[in-house]
Amino acid sequence: MTALSSLPAWQTTLSQAAQLRSIDLRQAFASDPDRAQRFSLKACGILLDYSKNRVDDAAMANLFALARATGVETKREQQFAGAAINITEGRSVLHTALRAPAGSVIDVDGANVVPQVQDVLARTAGFAEKVRTGQWLGHDGRAITDIVNIGIGGSDLGPFMVCEALRDFGSKQLKMHFVSTVDGWQLATVLEQLNPATTLVIIASKTFTTQETLTNAKAARQWLVNTLGDESAVAKHFVAVSTNAEAVSAFGIDTANMFGFWNWVGGRYSLWSAIGLPILLYIGETHFRAMLAGAHAMDQHFKSAPLEQNLPVILALLGVFYINGMGASTQLISPYNQPLHRLPAYLQQLDMESNGKSVRLDGQAVDYHTGPVIWGEPGINAQHAYYQLLHQGTELVPIDFIAALENPKSSLEHNTILLANFLAQTEALMRGKNEAEVRAELQAQGLTGEALEQLVPHKVFGGNRPTNTLLLDQLTPSSLGSLIALYEHKVFVQGVVWGINSYDQWGVELGKQLAKTIEAELRDPSIQGKHDASTNRLIDYVRKALN
Ligand code: F6P
């Protein structure tokens, strides 16, 4: 593999970033009336304005050259065509096939996967429709009123995020509940509100080996059987979504009640598959298909738009510019629409589990930074919490501002105030407030002399804080599908530039292994653990409380 440092475009990225670190964005806008227009584009109903970034034409041109030099276009072709680009697991990466129209041809090992995808989708949608319309009856003949999705990571975050985001499109008959953690409090708190006779439990696990999920699944099963007093009730109240039919069957769920997917769907890319069953149940087949279509539209855009006009490519390259060129280590996601409140958590897994890597595809250690820390909360609340640091702190934090223009449930009054704040923040972060402005402001308030001088430095805002503005026309199944796919492809492009495998997640294994060892030690005080002194002492402390 070519070392990134040997690429001229990489060296140029670093030197341009060093220069543009001190760009005066106010000046850049003032001297270039076309800047906002040139650094904006709209695709799939999403307007991206990236003009408030520390870039100029030369830097953008070089970043596109970097994408070409690192093989983004070739890798993109390979991924869409089903090549086994997840080399450490020997797998294709084909979440895009889950939203490809029926009739498309995408071969994996010589077989077209699209018909299987469409079959499972039709089966899953058919099941969801029966539940939604009250045709699927529980053990004692009553219709289902509550859905409990038991899953974690990709088997929880995507469906949960989408069900929250699309509440305006959701069923009024079905209540959705998501249980992920093995802190039994969560399951108990959900179950205590429910009647098992009208509850459907989805056990969602790609591997069907995840301890948290299986522990919750067993407890939920016991709750149901104990309360309904009949083992056979499980068939009407439990379904599974998994790639592991054997384990599903061993757990006691009839595989007739299982909805499958494939190992070429990564957990964090799986909401488009049968893992999306809670979404299907909640918003129904028409809206689910609209979400798939929105994602497919973004796939097509990503696949065919020139890099210079390509939303995911632009977002990815800007991220590389800040992470590698300016030392940014985090990326803030700031959605302004409340239904998107789980988007940052969803994107945390998508991005950090994908690009939290420090070896390249050839096994060599990287000598540059890779995936950033992703974080965020709905923006308007964040303004009253941590935005102070963004405006005047010492960290460089690139921010994606996301909002929808139309907000049918919100009054015009609310929406105008929301969007005014949304726009004002990106303006404030970019322009800042210089000493002369602060002085003039304070003088206008009647302050003079020492009192004025003391205050000036505290009231100065440096400005030049980079933001992307992403505006959806409206938050709909289709636009949400496009937005999620946009971030999926962004993560992919960054992974290609850094030469890493974005599709494995070996880093989560060690903790799981050690937890097994410690679990045995917590259960059996006679086992003498071989840990460091800190862990030994802590195990002892916890063991006393548990036994
Ligand atoms: O531990 C990490 C992980 O493997 C994620 O990649 C995945 O989304 C999650 O656990 C859940 O896995 P599963 O769907 O197999 O239960």
C-alpha cells in the first residue's frame, strides 16, 4: 500500500491546512461574493452549505485530488459491486443492496443477492402489516399493542433512532420500546408497564451470541411464560431477527418466526434489513420503502456525481482536512429538530466503530489520526449547555448543523425561532466578534476606562469556527433515508483516504472476553483472578456486594 505521506496531495493537504488554520472567514466572504454559492450544493433534497469552513478553492481542489489518489472512486465501485472489501472478515459490504430497487443485479459469489433481499423484505413487511392491522393475534386472541425490541449496538441504535425521528409517521396503535443494556433496570422498567398478552418481543441480534441481548431475551421469555402460564405462547409473542438460524432455533424461537439477513450487512449498517422490523411495524411498509428509496437516491448520487459535486465526498474530505491538517479530534453533530435527538448516538456507532482504527489494510500502523470522536445533542439545548466552549474554548470542533425547513407539527412561531437560532449559531461561530466591535458595543452601553478594558478580552469571540449547514426540506422517511446514507458514505470515504478497514470491529472483543472471565470470578469467590492489583481489588469489592 502506498503510504499516505508519500502522496503529493497529502503533503499539500497538510501544508494548506497549516496556512488556512488562520484564514479570516469574514474577509473570505467579503472579498468573494460567490463563495457561499460556490461552496453549496443540493442533492436528494439536502442542501449542504460548506462555505463556513476554513477552506479555499485550492484546498478543495487538492482534497478532491487526494480522494482520487487514495482510490476513492475505485473502492466505491468495488463496494457497490460486492467485492469482499472487508478483508479481515472476508466479506462484501452491501448495505446498498438492501435499498437497491427490485430487478437490480448485485452478485456475491456468483449469485444475485437482490431477489433474496426483496423476498425477506416482502416477508418482513407482510408480518409487520399483520401486526399493524390486528390480524396477528397473541396467545389469547388479542391484538398486539406493544413492541419490545431487544438488541444492542447496530441492532438497537438504528431502529430506535429512526422510530424516534419518524414519530409523525408512526402508528397510533403500537407503542415502541427499546431494551439494549444488560442493566436489568431497563428491561424491568419496560416490562412492568406491559401486558404480555398484547406484547410482541423482537430479539434482534446479527450473531445471536451477544450476551446482553440473550440475557434480556431469556428474562423477557421467562416473564411472558410465567405470566401467561403457557410455554407455547412464545410462538405468538417472540420473533427473531438474525443471520444465525441455528442459534435462534436453539433459543426456542421457531425459525418460521425469524427474519434473516446476511453477513455482508454490517451491524451498524443494518437498519435497512430485517433489523428494521421495528421501523416497519411502526411506520408501515409504504414509509419504510420510502426510506429505502431515499437512501438509494443518495447511493446513486454518491456513485455517479463527480467528486466535486458529491455530498458524502465533500463532508468526508472536510473532516480529513480538520482531523489531519488542523488537529481536530472530535466532530459535533448538532441536529435542531427534536425528532433527530438520537441521531448523534446512532452516528457515534456508525463512525467510531467504523473508523476507530489504527492499522491500515496492509497491517501497518497508521502515522496519522483516523476517526474522530462523534458527539452531540439537539442543538438548541446544546446552545444552553456546551456551545460556550465551541465559541470561546480552545478546542477546534467542526460541527454539522442539521435542520428541516418545514416542521408541520411546530407552529410558525416556534419554527421561525428554531431556524433563526440555527442560522445565527453558524454565523456567530464563523464571524466571531473582534476587539474593536466589543469596545464599540461596551462604549455604546456607557462603559469607559478600566472597567471597559477589563471586560474586552472576555467578550471577544475568535470566530473562524468551521460548520457545515445541512438543510432538509422536511424530515420524512425519504429525506431521513438520504441523510443516513449520506453519513454512511462519508464514513466510507474517510476510511478509504486513511487506508483502513471501516467494516470490522475487532476492538470490541477484548472487553467481552475479559468480562466472561470476571463474570465467573464474581460468581465463584473461590476463583483467584490473575489480574492487575487494581482490577483484583475492585473484583473483590464488587464480589462482596453481590454474594
Ligand atoms: O460489540 C459490537 C457489536 O458487534 C456491534 O458491531 C453490533 O452492532 C453489536 O455488537 C450487536 O451485535 P449483534 O447484532 O450481533 O447482537
